[in-house]
Amino acid sequence: MKFLHLADLHLDSPFIGLKQSMQNLQEALIQAPYQAFEQAVSSAIAYEVDVVVIAGDIYDSQAQTIYAQHFFQQQLQRLDQAEIPVVMIHGNHDYIQASQRRIQYPDNVHLLGADSEAIESVDLTFTSGETARFYGFSYHHRWIEVRKINAFPKATSETDYTIGLLHGEVEGPSSDAGRYAPFSVEELKQKGYHYWALGHIHQAQSLTQTQDIQYAGTPQGRHRNELGEKGGYLVDLRKGQPVQSEYLAFSPIIWQEERIACHTQMQASELAEKAQDILDNYAEQAKASRRSYILTLHLDNAERLDQALKTQIQEGELLEALAPYQEEAHFVALNKILLHETRDFRFFEYDAKLQQTFYASVASLKEGEAFAEVMDSMWSHPIVKVRLGNLSTDEAFRARVIQQAQDHLVTQLGFAEKEVSETNEDTSD
């Protein structure tokens, strides 16, 4: 049997945080998840898959717009007309509320867990004569802290294949797994399923070398931390053979980041020219790939730049000077420019106690509970919780915040390597 594994469509995603001058870009981003899912449906039809599996978070919130619901229904009807069934669940973003009126889906759609969070199953027979049993549940609350994996039955030989749908967080050393139906890879393996279609993590990844436990990721990146092409897995199951899995890209807009190394003699014109070269290269790539790109530009060793130039960059002058967003079918847009200053922490050597305290603080942020304690108030904010909740488990975001906190602390102490060197010279006599 062959099927398309999707997850985290996030239709209706608002894409907040863009500059006011980029409202047209925001409109393009709002349409991108719809375009990605439409492309996924077209691919499912073209590949003549036996079934489409959607592992949760179809919508970005539990209050879906009429537009999102109508669009989703249209795509399901396309699959129905192609005689392709759909097995799906709801996740933590689009959890089912008791007060919601039941949506009437086409006959080809099988929603597992529509009435409760209990594990449900559906058996399907395909044109090849092969059979498959699908197990899964839908969220009826924003968080599920119990280990739902314990309620999944073990595979039987009643069907040719057994497939599990699970929207949840695999346990890790620094994950927030407790809120999202936590599980471990070993627990999934013990069930004996032929494939686990996972949702919730927006980065596509295989949790086993055999590719039988996979996060499909999101078909369209929602912010600059979700880099690269996004899509879903085309999975081929054959009796007695290893799982065959191919990643298909569907995202019409791709978030990317580039870096420029700064030097002490760098002028604004040189910096702008280097940045423009990067944009021009992506413009050619956009034309060839028929996809659009949104870039974040990192300026490394920014401490080497003149302070006046850094101030101009921080005030957005460089961003405004570079090629603006163009309303074209396949565009390139520069969304953000970030300054990164390399700090030399050797100046702490003049005070062993200060050095010890500093590194203990950094260690507490990286490995202890300090990061969670500092960020808890932000994650609990209702708007942040709904719109940016996924960042709470994003390791790249965590590392970036810790690095910025570290740099800020050094800056606030008011020391520079040159100043420390001069101080040592003054006290050496």
C-alpha cells in the first residue's frame, strides 16, 4: 500500500510579527498553507496513493474561519472524486470542543476520536485487495498529559498493515513532552505497527533508521525558525520488505538564513552590496525553483563595525535600502537583519569569583531550570500560548535566546577586551 503522510497544516495561521510595511508579504504567507495543502492533494492524486493520513493540527486554532473550513472541504472532495480515502485526527491547536457543531465531511473521510479522546480504529480495503487498520485519537483539550500510547492496542494479523496516528511529543532531555501526549520511541516499537504517522513537531524527521516512525513536519514554515523546504512523506509499505519513504516538498514559500562576516573597515556600501548579491542569487533560485524565499540575514562579528553603522542597521536603514518585497509569483524578501557580536570572555580572568558566577549562570540557563523559570511567564501569556506555543520546544530558539542573554550580560557589565588589557597594563607596575 502507498499513502501520503501529512501533519500540522495550520490552515488559518495568522503569521504575526512582520513589519507594517510588509503587509502584502503577510497576505502571501497567509495563503501559503492553503497552497501547500492543495499541492499535497494534487501529489496524492498524481501518485495514485491508497490513502492520505493527516496527523493533527489541520487548523491553527479551534475557532476555524469559514474560508479555512470551506477550502479544506474542497480539497477533501477532490480526494473523494479520485476515490482516495482520508484518515485524520485533530491535535492540540485544533482540538475538538464539546460545544462545536460536528462538521460533515465527505464519505471518504475517517476522523478518529470525533466524540472523545479514546483510541479509535478504522479498517480500509484498497483496490489491490490489501487491508490496513488505522489507530488514533483526537485532542479534546489543549493539553493531554497522560501517556495515550498506553491505550493503543498491539498490532494483530487481522489486516495486512497496522498504522498509528499520534499527535504528540517524543520524550527528550529538554522537551515539554508532558503536555502533548508524551511517548518514547521504544513504546511505539513495542506495539508492532508497520508505521507511525506522527504530528506536532514541525521539522520532518525519522525517529528510526527503518523509517517506520516519522514526523511529517509542516507543509509550510510559519516563521524564520522553520527553515528550508517543508512537505510530507510518500510512504510505500510492502509485505516482508523495509519501509520505503520519500520526502515531497510542498511549501510555496521557504524561510532561509544567510550570514555575512563583518570586518573592521567595512562600510555601509560594501555591506549593502554583499547583502544585495545574496538577494540576487535567491531571486535566480526562486525563478528556477518556482518557489519564493524569505530571508533572515545574520551579520557575524558585528563588534567590528563602526558604532554609527550598527545603530543605522538596528534602526532598519539597511533593511529599507535593500530590494523591497515585490508582488511577483515567485519573490525574494528580506525580513530581518540580526547583529551578532563575538565576545571574548577572558576578561573575567581578572576576578575569579566573577568568572565563576558568570559561567555558573550560563550553565544554569543551558542545563538547569533557569531558562524555564525566566520564560514561563511569557509562555503562559494567552496570545503567546496560542500563536507561538511551538517555540517553547524549539531548541534553536532556546539556544538563540541563551546566546543573546549571554551577550547582553557582557555588554551590561561594560567591559571590552581592550579595556581589560589596558587595566592590566596599568596595574602591572
